[in-house]
Amino acid sequence: MEFGEIVSVLLQGAVVTIQIVAMALPLAVLMAFSFGLIRLYAPTPFKQIAIVYIEFFRGTSALIQLYWIYFVLPFFGITIDAMTAAVVALGLNIGAYGTEVVRGAIQSVPKGQYEASIALNFTSSQRLWRIIMPQALVNMIPPFGNLAIELVKATSLVSLITIGDLTFKAKMLADTTLQVGEIFGVVLLFYFVMAQFLVFFIRRLETHLSKGLGRGGLHS
Amino acid sequence: MNGFHWDWAFTWEVFPMILTAAKVTLLATLLGSIFAIVMGLVFALLRRSNSRTLRISIYWVVEFIRSTPLLVQIFFLYYVMPEFGISMSPLATGVFALGLHYGAYLSEVFRSGIDGIEKGQWEAARALNLTIVDTYKDIVLPQAIRPMIPATGNYIIAMFKETPQLSAITLLEMLQMAKIIGSENFRYLEPFTLVGILYLVFSLLAAYGIHQVERRFPKEGFSLK
């Protein structure tokens, strides 16, 4: 097979990989914020539910979560297609790690900010969304960026439940053409480029968000 | 669908098989961590070399390994290395891949641990005319190890949780065993759930163990002799 053909098949796979990232990332962010805030502010029973979710998804392996959702849920009468299983498993997994990012960033906002906002008689929701969160967000960006890269890497697991992502296409091509060196080399390069693109984007975002905070940011 | 109910008899039947496979998982993790620690130290020390070219190339090697998926690296080692005349068993490939991948992560831990040692310590070692080897062995590493323990431990737990990916190159670890049992009996519920629970138990135990190691470790450092 010619090199150009190989690259074009792999590009199709890369599109699927990017689609999965694009769907799982919002889910992960949603889970991270909701359970991160529940973990911090909700009444105890809700907190405990959050802890169970976080510990379960961080304590077991992502691949097993994926298999469990894909192979075991049908036994409970819930049949979902491979793509949904992939997005749900990866989103919940990365989201569980994200809760700790949200929690850590909120807790790292200096205590004086809370005290000042209480002194100025802000309501508790104004305090959270107008004072604490804008500052916490800047702190969240770098660790969330790392998680986004982890997500891109984790999408390779979906190839094992037969989704035609980049890794799946590579494995398929390797089995049929035996040109393993070029194929896996190109695939590694593709993932690397995606990660570098994320790194670049995250730095821009960080610079943008840290404007007006009086701390300059890393790259401004 | 024989579905929803949990079959205890079947659970007890497959439990010993999964425990046997757990030994392979733990062996891969153990050997992988040893290799990762060695690789991490090598990368970290090379990052401090005097040659700028070497420093920059190691930076990109580490960056490349860290930002590409372990699964693809496993495939690469398993399928491409034989082209260069290096054929390895699934276990050896797994240990090599895990070690390289997490060695890249650990190099950053070790690097910041070494950077955390005060400048005065280096200067004092220099003033006492210690060799580079002695400086690292007797002065720097003994002080740097304790702060490195939590992060190193977390990466080893993370590595443990990535060992199921080795099932993709037919290593008979826990997940592969569960998959085989599942496809032979058409029941995935019990084997997969058991494996999940075992992972949870092992990682919680390991987290506790690492905390204990860190607590017992003398704050003032210790002699490597």
C-alpha cells in the first residue's frame, strides 16, 4: 500500500478520535464542575455520593470501565452502541479526575477573597460565581489541559470495543498490509500533533483568562 | 438474557482463575515500576547534562512519550520491534512499554525533586571536593527521595491501572482472563465486576501503603550505604 493511502485511511480514523474527544470533553467538564462543587458545598449525603463516584472512577482502570459499560450494561437491559459507551466511559473517567482539579483550584483562592466578599455582603451564589470562580478558573486551566491530553490518549482504548478510531485503523492496516513501521510511526506522530495543538490552545486560553487578574500570567 | 441476577456459584468458580491472572498483572506492574524508576532517573539526569543538544533532545523524547497513548506504544513495540530483529514476549513488551511510558512521567518528578535541593548543598559538596557520583549518592538523592515518594507512588498506581491494556497483545492478565471467561460462558457481569473490584481494592491498598512508606521515611534523609 502506498504511503499516501495509508495516511488517508489513518486520517479517517483521526477524525473519529477527534469526534470522541469533542463529545467526551464537555461531559468530563460537566461532571468535574458538578461533582467538584457537590463535593465542596452540598449536604453530607450528596457529598458521599460524589465521593463514591470519584473514588470508583479513579480507583479502577479506564479500560475496565469501558468494558463494563459496553459488555455488562446490556445484562441489565441497557444496550448502548459502542460510540455512546466510549463517550460515557471516557467522560466519566476524566471527569472524576477533573473534580479534584475543580476542588483544588477553588480551595487555592486566597481566604481573604471569601472574607472580603462576605464583608461586602455578596450572596453566596454571587460569591461563588463572581468572586471565587473567575480566579479559580485560571488555576484550573493548566491541570485541565493535562487532563485533555490524557483524554486524547485514552481515546485509543475505544479501538478495543471496535470503534474505528485512529488506533483501530492503525491496527487494521497493520494486520492487512504488514507495513507496521510506517503505520504506527505515523499514528504516534498524529497523537503527538494533537497533544501539541492542545498545549498551544491551552496556553492561549490561560493568557486570555488571566487578563485583569493583576498577575500577568505565564506568557503575557 | 439470563441477565440481572448475580450468580454466586459462578462467581466462586471464576474467582480463583482471576486471582491467578492477578499475579501476572502484579508482576507486570512490579517489573514495570522498577524499569520506570530506572528510566526516569536516566532521563532526569540526562536533562541535567552539560550538552544543550542532549538536554533538548531528551526534553522532546520525554514530551513525545508522554503525549502519545500507551496502547499505541505497546502495539509499536510489539509489532515494529521484530522488524529490527527484537522479538519480545507479551510480558516483556508490556514491562518495556510501561517502563518507558511511566519513566517519562517519573523523570519530571525526579527532576523537580533534584531541583528542589538547595543550592548550598551542591556548593558544600563541591567545596568538600566530592565527586559527581558521591554528590548524588550521599548528598542529593538521600534528601530528594522523600518528597518524591507521593508523586512516584501515584504514577505507579496509575501504571497498575493501565496494565489491562496489555490484554490487547494477548497477555493473560486479569482483564484478558475475564474476557475469556465471559466469552466462554456468555456471562460478562461477574468476571468484569470482579476485576473492577480487585482493581479498586489493590489501588486503595497501594495508596495506603505509599502513605505509610512516606510517613516512615526520615525527614532528614537517610544514607544510601
